[in-house]
Amino acid sequence: MVSRASIAPRGLLEYRFVKTATSDSTAPTMLSTLVPEPAAWRGPSLPADRYLIPIPGQVLDELDGVLAELRRAPVPTLLLLPEHFSLAATGQWMAEVRRHLDEGPGFVMLDRLPVDAMSREEAIALYWVLMSFLEPPVAQEWKGTVIYDVRHDGQEYTAQTRGALTPEGLEMHTDSSMGEAPPNYVSLFCLQPARSGRMSIVASAAAAHNHLLTEHPALLRRLYDVFYRDHQEYQAADAAATNFRPVFAWDGRLRTRFNARHIVRGYEKTGRRLDADGAEAVRRMDAFLSDPAQISGSSAARSRC
């Protein structure tokens, strides 16, 4: 789930036309047909049963068995694999969850783990095992952090600080859009809702693609070309300050990397100016995803994944 601030990204209107070089003289392949539902859904009208999936009793029983084994013989969370345990029903159920992600609306809410009956560390271990059925977990930054808390601990922060570690709202974005190899799936686990705010909201990038294809096809084509992006603090100390990636890519599946703030800062760091079509395309993409008519959201609830 992602959230956004009420303030639009700064700087997009300020860029003058300067052609952005592409990394390849061949135009990238663009999806030229509309993405059908349920992937291209729009707003609060999305029925909850499309994404809210109760955890079956048989799965909870198997996870309780995992918990019992870990209490008898603790193992560090990052070493746990689903095949270490008897999880036949859980494996079948998580295959269905993955089908919802790949062929459904693109997100799910799993409801819920009985966290009151376990410690924080035990809850995270069960969450790790469940999510490992989707794909092997990967590090979120160069120093190797795989699991981290989304919370502000009161420390000072700057524009370079990861947004999830600040009290600020976040613009609509895809996680790790500035990374060299973003994961196919991103998961969140709510252990403690925030005192205020705490809204998690999502919108369909496929619906945004449909909108741009219908209303602004030339701007959609620009989103298949590359943009500079700010790496922020997640890369090696000697890594380049930016990378160079498109917003959309089509390889038989529609893939999206979008974060307007990172694009703006990428151009600021390189000293380049974003071309007029690029700025307009990013602005329209952000406006569509931020439109309340396109958003589905809920308050974070404890023990949901």
C-alpha cells in the first residue's frame, strides 16, 4: 500500500524544454491496447472482495505449527524458508494470493494474523515465511536491509531521507522506482497503527496507462522513454547520484516505475532540464494517480499484511 502528501511535487512546472537523450536509438515497445479489468480498476468503487482476503483457518493452523517449532528451536528470521515447515495448505493458498496479484487488481490485503498471541519478533517471522511464497525476499538498499520499520523515531531528516522514515505524507509512487532491479512484489505488515494519518492508498497504474493511451498517446509514448531518477541514500557510497529508466515498459507484461519526486530530483542532481513533453507526461500521470476518483484506501489495521 502507498500513501501520498496533499502537496504536488515541486519543480515540474519550472523545467524548460531541453531534449532528454535516450539510451537507445530504437523506440521501446509500447502496449497499444487497453488493459482490461480487473487490473485497470478505478477508485473507491473497487469491491473489497477483489482484494481483501481472509486467512483460512487451515493456514492459521499451519502457521501456529511454525510458531511452535520456532519456540522450540529459534532460527533467525532471514534464514527461514517455507520448505522448512509443513505448509501444504499455506502454499496452495499463497499461490492463489499470487494469482490475485498477477491477474487481479494488483494488490491484496491479507486479514489477519493473530498477533496478540505472539511476540513482535514471532509475528515478523511468520510474515517473512508467508511473503517468501511469492518470491525470495531481496534487500531494499545497498547495505543489505531486508526488513525495516516504517516509522519516524523523532530524528532529524532531510530531502535525502527515505520518506517512510519521516512523518511526511508520500506522493503516489511505485516502491524502489529508483532501484537498479525493483522487486515484482512489495509487502507491508501493520504491527502498530500510527496515532494519526495512517491511511494506505493505492491506485492502478494500468488504469493510468489506459487513460493516457486514450487521451494523451504522445505523452504516453514519452513515458516509455527514459528519465533521470534520484538514487537518494540507498546505493553504494561511490554509486552515481542518479539512474536512467522509463516509467513504463512492456515485455509481455506492463511494468511501471513511477515517483515524480525522484524524477524531479534526478534532473536537479544532473543539472539537466526535463523536456516539456516529459514534464507534462509526469504531471498528468501524477494527477491521475492522485485523483480521489482513482484511489482505493483504508486505515492501517493491526495484523494485516
